[in-house]
Amino acid sequence: MSVALIVQKYGGTSVADPERMRRVARHVADARGEGHDLVVVVSAMGKATDNLIQLARQVSADPPGREMDMLLTTGERISMALLCMALHDAGVEAVSFTGSQVGIITDTTHTRAKILEVRGDRVRDALSAGKVAVVAGFQGVSTDREITTLGRGGSDTTAVALAAAFGADACEIYTDVTGVFSADPRLVPRARKLAWLQFDEMLEMAGAGSKVLALRAVEFARNHEVPIHVRSSFTWEPGTWVSDQRPPAGAIREDGAMEDPVISGVVHDASEAKVTVLSVPDRPGVSAAIFEPLAAGGVNVDMIVQNTSTAGTTDLSFTCPTTDLATAERIVRAVATEIGAGGVTHDDAIAKVSLVGAGMKSSPGIAAKMFRVLADHGVNIEMISTSTIRISVVVAAPMLQTAVRALHTAFDLDADADYSAPLPERS
Amino acid sequence: MSVALIVQKYGGTSVADPERMRRVARHVADARGEGHDLVVVVSAMGKATDNLIQLARQVSADPPGREMDMLLTTGERISMALLCMALHDAGVEAVSFTGSQVGIITDTTHTRAKILEVRGDRVRDALSAGKVAVVAGFQGVSTDREITTLGRGGSDTTAVALAAAFGADACEIYTDVTGVFSADPRLVPRARKLAWLQFDEMLEMAGAGSKVLALRAVEFARNHEVPIHVRSSFTWEPGTWVSDQRPPAGAIREDGAMEDPVISGVVHDASEAKVTVLSVPDRPGVSAAIFEPLAAGGVNVDMIVQNTSTAGTTDLSFTCPTTDLATAERIVRAVATEIGAGGVTHDDAIAKVSLVGAGMKSSPGIAAKMFRVLADHGVNIEMISTSTIRISVVVAAPMLQTAVRALHTAFDLDADADYSAPLPERS
């Protein structure tokens, strides 16, 4: 590979302690030694962010967003300063920048700000001076000059945004798994690592519950055509490329990977619950009456399914994160009374299983085959939702493993040998 | 007390955990309830700064100052955000500011920057809006727009600088001792709390080893005539005022305190070592030849004593922190050879004992009495140094407690009853 500008992002487990920090520094030093220009984005160390959230809860029932952002941004600042020190110790000139110092300008929405602009002058100056720029992930400064955070997965978003702003050749996301797999290796020992995924596939996988990359970061990468390379900071082996262009020759390892499969992976999500509104009067406006207050209440609704009307009423179900369930039920019960629905039930022992694959568009019958496989394994389907390259079903939680394994085998995804991988991290 | 602008500073033990943080919030809420305008300066929680320094050492043998400052400033940012949350929970409107957000402009000397200017516009705006301003201690932003720290005791300096900039009526320094004592209560159970000290006395006590207030902060307070009130965040009782003006009536508790004593306290410092250069040729320039390279080498020289010349040579001794001893000896040995001195010895088992009191100026014979008392208790004096309101002697370390107790009693400082106080903190 010729000399390039590369953005590298290291997640929390990659910089969890001084020993890991020094390993990362050595890897950065090696890449620098090959002549590459490097922008390195870091997450908070290990459980640092969770610990800070815990502290906040111990002093306040409802911490103001502005102070929460000030609190949480310290985690990445600690990481970036320590990594610069470790790089200095490894003989690499490096300089750290907070989101504010980089000029990552966001809107004023604390705890989940959106990036409006990346100025980046100080980073460009550092690169011109031959230095590695180390940037605190997850943070920016608002148009009101307040410190903001980008929400869950924010460090991935920082990395992709910087790669887009600087026209980087690649954005490497280092984590504690070796790439994106055809299924969660904890459920499916024969899951295989995918060498290359297109943005739409990765988006559908992230939306369907894959935790390897944050959805927002993938959207950002697609919109700005930033090739992502997800890989391990423990084994350093080639990982999974996410790009609409085929990765450069030699950049991907083809062994164990399939050529253009119909289905790329089986993704599951056990973190949601289902709410059903019974006997909803079948007239215009009732759906809006239900989902507008849910949106206003901050409930993150995922799947929505409405049955065909019989006798002038219909049942309407939706899923949302289990953490939103209490709020959702409270809101929906009030609405149900107003609109004269028959009642509200919920089920938090569900799991969503999704098939994702770009090849689905040109391969009819995938859904039928999926339903048949599940039926043959005694798995009952409670809800169905589809996109052009994804089919998702909701099943009872205890059937999750059976469903995922059966589909993985039936769609020819099983690897010849077991791949084992550690738990995925959230940045 | 009428409505006032008060700067309150809380040290590390005062905000060591969420429970203490909430106690501080209640105290701030009470002061706010009395109508006072409040600027609250916080240190890092408990051992947070030490833990960060430890992390830095684990990744780098010689961390760059710029990154060290970025790392350490996170400690106070965590504290200020959490305290704002706790205040919010206590129903007090509060807003946090980093040193940079306050506009604490420093020079560019990382890890021990000097404050050049306090802009403070955002703090003034917050106060005008009826809010409590919570400020991260120990930090500023340099004229190069880099994050800097103010060195040891930096949070005290921040508090005093803000009190000076805003013309505060008082600067309250909350810590884990109830005030400044006539001696360290760990050595002298009958040490008594001093109700009021003048700046020069406090300066001499800080210089002689008292850890209650940072020397720089006291200098700053004297130069800007900021009355300091050192008090406990555990008992909240009235503490010690440091001011050249007598504190307002009712502000000090006179019981157990003396009226204008000759001696205010006996201060000790067991953290230094002594270096002696033997048989130094007695000619112009030799002292400079010794102390210039020591200064250049960063050795913090305290006392210097040179004996009268006999037979054309003299012995020259100085003290410095034990942590600087190795460096000092290396430098001095080289110089000793150059200038033809007889040799170099050192002794790290020494202690410095000082008497401090503004009344000393008008009371002759204090030194003579001090030497007599020590002699009567079998304490040999190795070095002597004096100022107008301080006499310091160096004694063998094992004699420290004997010396301090004997002087405390002989100069009528013993309280009628035992005061016990926890260990002093460093901010």
C-alpha cells in the first residue's frame, strides 16, 4: 500500500489499561514508520464512561445535559492524553486535540448532538508538521460554544467525520472483535468473518442489532463514501471492509470469506420488547394518535405491524427498547382509552432475528425459505418486517438461538471451522 | 452578615465521593438561600489526580507537559460537573466552567503556569442571572490557547484569583481540617486552632512546611488583599481567617484563641535533606558556582548556611526536598571538584522546626529562648535561619516531636484541652 492518510479509531477495550495503550502506541508507530499520515481517534478507557454515568446518578436524579456532557467528555480526554504520552515514549511525535480544539462543530442538543461542520485546522497543521494527531472521540463544541457529546457510538462517528473531512484513504475502526461476522459467534460457533460488506448491508445489520459499528457512523460513511475497515486491536489481523467499492487488492483476506453471497448474515437483537394495542378502531388518524405521543415521549419505536382489519377493528403491535417499555406503555394506555381501543398488552421476552444480504434483491423466495426453516425448527413467528435487503421476524426469546443457528446453516453461512471471538464492545 | 459575593473552594477530600458532593451541595444551597452570590471552585475528587499521574507514569517515562496538563485537568472537570448536578438536584441553579471557559489566562509554562489575567465574563453573566458559578480549579488556558495547570495547590490559587478578580468579600477554603493550628495536631495533641493570622505569618508558615494553604495562593491573596477563611467541610465550624484586617465581628470564634500572641505557631517540615560542601575555598564567586547549576537543574533549595571562614575555607550547607537530593548531590559533586572543595556529604534524616509570629518583631530574645528550650530537651541544632517573623532550625529527624512539643509548651501555645483533627489535605 502506498503512503496514505488513515484515520484509526480505538474503542474502549483497545485502550482499557496502560498495557493496551502502549500496544496501540506501538501499532500507530509502525503505521507511521510506513510513512502514513495518521489521525487517531480514541474512546474512553474500558468502563470509564459507565463509571462516570454511575457517579452522575449518585449525585442527581436528573442530571442536566450540559453537565453530563462536560462530565463524560473527560473520559476521551484522559485516553487521548495518555495515548500521546505513550506515543512520545515510543518515539512518535503526537499531539492531542479535544473535539473543541479540532473544531468539530455540533448543534446545541446536549448528550446527542449532531455534527454540523469539521474545521480541523489544528489537525491539518499537526499533520503538516509530521505529527500524529490524536483526537478525543464522542465530542464536539456547539454553535453556542458549549461542550457537547454525540451520543452512543459517538467515537465511531467522530472517526468517520474526520476521515470525510480530511479525505482519508481509509477509516480503521479497531475493536475487540476481528470484524463483522455472519452471526454473533457467541450464538453460532461456526459464524464466519465477512471480508467485505456494502454500506446498505452494514446499515441494515446495525439497524437489526449488530453492535460492531454504530448506525450513525455507517450512515455518515455511506453519505461521504468513507471506506471503513473494522478490525481487532488484539490480533491486528485484517478485518471486515465496509465500502461500496471493492477494497484494494491484498487489503482483504479471502480465505473463509464467500464471493457475493445472497445472505451476508443473521443478526439478532434481544434488547427489545413488544407492545400490542388490541381492537384499535380502524379509522384514519389512529396510528398518528398512537405514534406521535410516543415520539414526543422519546420512545425509540422500531418495528410496527398492523394486521388486516376485521369487523372494523385491528390489532397494532410495535417494538421498542426494553428500557423504553414503561414509558411506552404509560403513553399508549392513555391513548388507547382516548381512541376507544380494546386494551394494551406487552411482552418483553421477545427477540428479533434478521436476515441481511444485498443479494436478496435478485433472489426471490428468501422470505418463504426463512419462514419454512423456522417452522421446521418449531419457531413461531410473531411479527414480520422487511426492507429490500433485510427480513426481520420477532420470535419468543427462548427460541432465539435455535432460530439463528437454523437460519445460519440453511443459508449456507456456516464456516468449515469454528471462529471464536471475544465479546463485541460498544464505544 | 449582609449579602455578599463569596468564593468557596472545596478540596479533594471535601468532594471525595457522591455523598460528600451532596453535602457540599447542601452547604452551597444554604449559603445561596441566605442571598449570597457564590463562585464555587472545586479540586479533583479524592485521589483522582494521583491516580491520573500514576496512569501517566505507566505509559511514559517522561510525559510531555502539554499532555500531562490535558490529562490532569479532567479531574476538576469531573468534580465541577458532578457538583453542578448535585446542586441542580438540591434545587439550586448552577452552571460549570472550565478554566478556559472562565477566561483564566496563563503563561505557556505547562504543569506550573502563572495566571496572567482573569476575564470572567461568563461567570459574571451566570451570577447576574442568579446562578451559582462552579469553576474547575487548578487550570487555565495559555496565551497559545493550550490547556495549562497551575501546579501544586493550584485550586487554592484559582479561588483566590477569582476572589480578587470579582472583588469577593471573602474566599472560603474548605478542607478536612478545621483551620490553621499552632502546631500539627498529629505531633502536638494540645495544638490550638488560630482564629486569625496575618498574611505574612501565613506565608512564613506555608514556607516553613504548613500544608493547609498553598504558598502561592497566600501570596496572591496578600497582593490583592483577599481575606481567606480556612475551614472544615466536615464540621462546617468557623475556622481560621487569614487577612491583614481583623475579620468582621462575629466571624471569628475567640474561644481557645489568643489575643495577639508573640508566637502564632510551631511549624515543622520533615521532607527535606541537607547537603554540605566541605572546605570550600573562601573566595568571591564560589556560592554562585554552586547554586547556579542547582537552580538550572530544578533543585528547590530552601535554607542556605555558610559558616565563618577559618583558614581560608568554609563549610557550606543547604537543604532541599528529599526528592531532589540525588540530583542535587550529582550537581554539587561536580562543582566541588571544579572549585577545589574538600568533599560533599548529605543527611536525609533531618527535620526543620520553625517558630512563626508577627509579634516576634517587637519581642527580642525569642531566638535565644528557642535555643535554650531545645538545649534543655537535649535537641542539637544543625542549622539556623531567620526572617523578621520566623526562626527555623534544622534538627535530627528523631528529635522532631520532642522539639516541636517543647517549643509549643514553652511559648505558651498549649490549649487547655486536646483538639484533634484529621490529616491535612493537599489540593
